[in-house]
Amino acid sequence: MRFALIAFTLAFTVACGDKDTGTDSGGGDSGASEVDAILALTGDATAGGTTFANTCAACHGADGASGYAANLVEEIPSKDDAFIVNIIINGDGGGMPAQDLSDQEVADVLAYVRATFG
């Protein structure tokens, strides 16, 4: 029984990712800490526009509404900043993958989508 508990704990830890490095699937305290750290940064909407064009526009469209992914013109106004940052860094568990951006780049994209889409 003791071996089974140890094996389950090890399997659960491996499957859920390393919480200390932020490689988990969006749950746990490290995700909230990373979101908070990004929200504490000052985003540059101009730099965010460049990152958006290079990273996001292929799926969302240059105007945020003409791609095959979520229509940002409709979605962004109803979402809070923490939600948007969490989706960018962790994905949505469906079609939106986690993005490999620095914290500053995420803050910049947030500033851009807020200024552009609401």
C-alpha cells in the first residue's frame, strides 16, 4: 500500500509539471504568481503591436477578428487583464497554445490588445 501511494504521488507530480518552473498546465500558485508579476510590469503597446503581428495575427488576424481563432474584438472587452495574461502564458486547454514570450512581451501584448480591442 505504501509503495502504491508513493508511485501515485510520483506519477501525479510528473504529470502535472514542475510547479516551481511554471511549466504546469495553468493550475497552482506559480501560475498566479507569474500572472501577478506580469501585471506589475508596464506594457508598451507599440512593442506589443509588433509582438502581436509576429506571434498572434497568424491565428487571430491582423485586425483581431479575421482569423480562425477567437475574435479579439468581441472577447477582449469582456475579459480582465489576469484572464488575458493567463491565456497567453498557459493557453486555454483547447486551440490556443501557451505562447513562448518573455514576461515583458506578454505585458506589451496586453497593453496592445487593451488599446486596440478594448
